[in-house]
Amino acid sequence: MLEVARIVGGQPLRGTIQAAGAKNAALPLLAATLLTRERVTLHNVPDLSDVRFMAEILRHQGATVTETSPGTWVLQATEITHRTPYELVRKMRASVCLLGALVGRLHRAEMAIPGGCVIGPRPIDLHLHGLESLGCKINMEGGVVHVDASAIHGQVVPMGGPMGSTVLGTANIMMAAVTTPGTTIIQEAAAEPEVVDLGHLLTKMGAKLQGLGTKTITIEGVATLHGAEHSIIPDRIEVGTYLVAGAITNGDVTVRGANPQHLEAFLEKLRESGVNVTTGPDFIRAHGHPTRAVHLTTTPYPGFPTDLQAQFMALQLCVPAESSLTEKIYPHRFMHVSELQRMGADIRMDGATAYVHGGRTLTGAPVMASDLRASAALILAALAAQGETWVQRLYHLDRGYEKFEERLQSLGANITRLPAAAMPKDLQSD
Ligand code: EPZ
């Protein structure tokens, strides 16, 4: 059933919420459970549609997946198939991270190539070149990639691309290499906390990795991996989103269970914008409106995360000066701009840079979510806008935010989730 969010802006958000487990760690970690026949227990698994879908794919591969209590999943892949069908892969591009797990466990894989999505093309050429560097034979036919890893062996694997490192590409090569004879050296590796978390799980499973969190990861292959238990890191993108919710409404929001070290570039820009930011070992607090323009460029970790670009754009609409946001990861990741403009935002695009002239009063309007982070940005803008906003196609939001409207309500937001039919007819788009 299609749902919409109705938001009435103007309430400063105040209070404390608990961070959920990271979606972008949970997905590769779930894939990694295929690397052993033994049982793997994961804690702090976020309750998200993308995560539930990954469980469906793992069951299709032959694994048992049981949620033994809220957020705790027990998985066991005793016997699995190397084939992953198109009808599953096409629904979630991130399922590409199964490739490395299937190669690491079975030394072969057959997977439909995931399509692109609204934030731009989502190629996997670096994943495939990385597997070829390890001696895999790759065949593509009919939109399916066939990987023959019978001759796989440790190698130097350059993983850098035109936009820098690749997060899931690095995850795939790590999972393929942990059971590959010899030494694998991944160059230009992604250093994101989610990749480090995957490395921590693999280490608990008996893998031998060094250099996690740096550009060079060295892996000594082992014959087999065993079961393990692991708690997933907090979701830094979700944390950043809630901190913006506090700042954009001139409120005071604390997120517990957050790791400030995972958000240093973002927090630096938040402080630069004039928001008061306080941090502790496991919490981050943001209070007060932004007052200064900010110029930011998204780059691979530890740079400013592309997944917080849309949210920060919404925030800078409060500042009566010209801010700029440049995308170096996904140059087309600006679907939110036209929708923000419907709310009165003055934003000018020039290539992969958005120039934001803030300070104008935003007014509520019916808007359309287009992708996960854009939908969050529209809701954030609606919280600061005058009047009523209807955000349509909420399923985008549910892919990456657990109980988003409930958690915002707990901070004082006037937001309600409704069936799409509840939206006034004259506001409904065709
Ligand atoms: C991960 O996607 C995240 N998803 C994305 O989060 C995030 O935006 C992205 O990393 C960048 O940080 C998950 O972890 C599930 P990439 P991933 O490979 O790994 C190009 C969200 O909102 N590239 O690091 O697919 C690519 O086109 C999602 O939670 C190639 O050219 O991203 C992009 O420009 C959206 N060839 C850049 O590299 C390749 O083979 C970075 O992509 C692979 C990537």
C-alpha cells in the first residue's frame, strides 16, 4: 500500500534518541554469513526493508535466517547455491555484495547484473576487474555475470576508480580473498566504517586481515571460516540525519549510541555552519540553527559522505547566504533539488554543484520522494517549513530509516504516516 507522510512544520525538535544499526554495514555482513557452514549471530540488525530483503535473498541461496529477538539474527548457510536470480537482484543494487561471498565460499557465482538507480549509474566494473585480478574468469551474457574462481589465488588488487574507492567493491574483494590461497593486497581500498565492520566480522570468523580503515588491506587466505557473533556498528548516516533534524528546527537533539569518530567530516561542516555540536564517547548533540554558509564536496571516507549531502542541503536553506554542495561520488544525486524548489528553495545547479541561497521561508507543499536520502531531506525541510507538506512514495524512506516518523514524533515533530488515499485529491499528482 502506498503511503505518504504529512508534516506540519515549525516545531523545534528536542530530546534524545538511540541510533539504530548501520544499514550499509548490515547488508555486507549478512552476505558474509554465507562464507561459513557454521552459525553466525548478528546483533543490532536494523529493522529496514533493504535488510529484510537481503534476508529473503539469503534464504533463496539456501541459508536459514531467524530473528531470535528484535535486532538479533541467527544465520546458517550449510548448503548454498551459487546462482542469484535477476528478479531478486534487480530490486536492490546492494545485493551485488553477495558476489564476493559466493566466490569466497563456492569459488563460483552466477548473478544478474544490478541495474542503476535514480542517483545515477551504479556500475560494477571495479568489482569485476578486482575478481579478474584474483585470477577469476568472468563471463557476461544476458545480463548475468558468471564467475569461475577455480583458479583464484592471492594477488595485488588495485581497486581505485574514477571516483576513488568503491565501498561494496572493496567488500566483495575482501569476501572473495579471505579463503583464497596466498596473500591478497587490496590497493585504493575503501576505508568506510562499514567496510571496517565487515573486516571485524570476518576476523571473528577466522579470517586474517590487516590494514582495515586504510587504503591498503592485506589478506592472508585461510582454508575455511567458522561461526561468530558480532554487533553491528551504529548507522552514522541515520545519526547525521537526526542531528540535522535538531538543527534545522532550531531545536536540541542528542543521539545516543552514536560514534562521533565515524562522522568527523560531517560534524566539522555542522560546526562550520554555526550549529552547536557536543560529543561524547557514545553520543552526539546538535542544538541551535545554522547561521553561516558552508561549501562542501562529497568524497570517499573520511571525507564528507555523499549519503548526507541531501540532508545538509536542506539545512543550509536556513542560512541567508550562498552555500555550495558539490558531488564527487554521484554527480547526478540531486533529485531532491526540484522538490525542495517546490517548497520555495532558491537553488541553482551548475554541473555537479548546487548553489543554495538560503534564508527564504520555506512553505509546505506536496513533494515526491525519489531515493532514500532525498526523502529524508524533504522531510527535514518540511519540519522547518511553514504549513503542511505531503511527502509521497515513503517506501524510499523505509529502505534506510527505521521507524523514522515515530522517532521524529518522539522529538516533538508533527509528522504522520498515512495511506496515500488520505492525501487531499487536489494535491495528489497524477
Ligand atoms: C555504498 O554504495 C553505499 N551503499 C551507498 O549508500 C553510498 O552512497 C556509496 O557506498 C558511497 O559511499 C551500501 O553500502 C549498501 P561505491 P556502493 O561503489 O558501494 C563508482 C545509501 O544511501 N563505481 O562506493 O555501491 C560509483 O558509480 C546508499 O545508503 C564505479 O565506477 O558505492 C560511484 O560513483 C546509496 N565502478 C563511486 O564509484 C564500480 O565498479 C562510489 O561507489 C563501483 C563503483
